[in-house]
Amino acid sequence: MANTVQKGHRQRLRDRFVSGEESSRSEEALLELLLTYAIPQKDVQPLAAHLLSEHGNLSSLLEASMESLCQSSGVKENSAVLLKLVDWIRQHHGHSGIVREKFKPPIQTELFKDISADTDQQASGVAEPYRKRVIRRYGTEMFGKAVLKEAIQILPTLPDSESLDDIRSFLRIKLHFSAELTRKRYANYITRRMFPEGYADAPLRLFAKTYPNTKELQDVCFYRFLLSEPLEVDIIEELISNISKSMW
């Protein structure tokens, strides 16, 4: 009876993955499915959860040595070999695989999309009536250099997952703040600003892994943060308006 239940559960894991169900793309679900091919007739979900807790995330687990993996409780040679095989394929064929995989198309957003089109009228010298700005409380806080720096440093090490829950969990572990509540708050803050479309888009993650610690990555991170700050856009609009008026 127990074997029948396990077979049914494993088949459901495969079916969810094949159908592209979002929950099947979490690190724990992926690792659990992977372990089913190395460990027969056993519930491997607790082992998957334990390994992720021990190593922090799926990428770190795959990068661990054979010796280190075999020292983990519940991991035997078959499981360790399978994990290292996946790691080797990922390292040597990962980029070509990423190109072929069907990812959600990135949203092309213009930097000044929220700036009023009436700027041209102001530049022509026609006075515009005063427009009262309504500044929303949520999401208008200016981002600090420390948070932006953290995002730039951590982005290349993010787990290979589009799930924002996975990204937040990873950030709460890796952020260099002592208080747990502070790490949680900034994990949510960074996630909202780096991935505003609701998923961790693969093009940005691949770019960060390919160009870590570069000026280009700094510019990309600053651009993403800037777009998500309504107050920043207001300031830019005000500056453009003042410059236009001073020219006439």
C-alpha cells in the first residue's frame, strides 16, 4: 500500500513538471523530483527540504563536492552522482540550454514612460496650469545606496528559479543585515524592484551571472530600481520642466 502511494505521488510530481505548473518549479519540488530517480520507493521530500536547508539553495547544493554530498544524512553515492551530473551539464551546457528554453518575453519599458507628454507644450512657452501631484505612500520611498549595492552583489548568485518566493527566501539568508525583520523587509523591497513583472526573469539573471561586478550590471540594477520609484520619475519630470522653462 505504501509503495502504491509513493508511486502515485511521484507520478504527480512528474505530471506537474511536464505540465509546467508553477509550484513544480520551486527549488524543493525540482530537487524532490530529481531525487526520485536515484532513491526508489521512499518519500524523498523530507530529504530535499533538509538538503536545501543545509546548503542554502539548489545552486550551492549542486556545486558541493561528492565527498560533502555523501556526508549528508540520507545521501548515498547514487544520489550524489546524479546531483553532480546535473551540475556538470548545467556548467558546460547551461547557456545553450537557456537560449533554447521558452522563457516569458522580457517587458521592454521606456525610462520616461510615466512622464507626461505635455512636456512639449511647456517647452513651447505655453504656460500650463498647476497640477497637484498625488504621491502614493506605498512604493515611493527612495532607494538607498546600501540596498542597491546589496542587490548588485547578490544578483549573480540568485537561484535558477523564476519563483519570487525562492528569490525572497534566498535574499533573507544572504543579505548582510543582522536583524531578521530587516532582512525580510529588504528582501521584499529588492524583489519588488528588480522583478516588477511578478517573476524572476531569466534574461536578467543570466546577464548578472555572465557579467558579475561590472559597470554594466550596476547600470541595469540602477535602471530597474529607478523605474520602480514613482518619486524619482516625479523629480526627473520636474527637472525637465524647469530646464525647458529656463530656455525660453
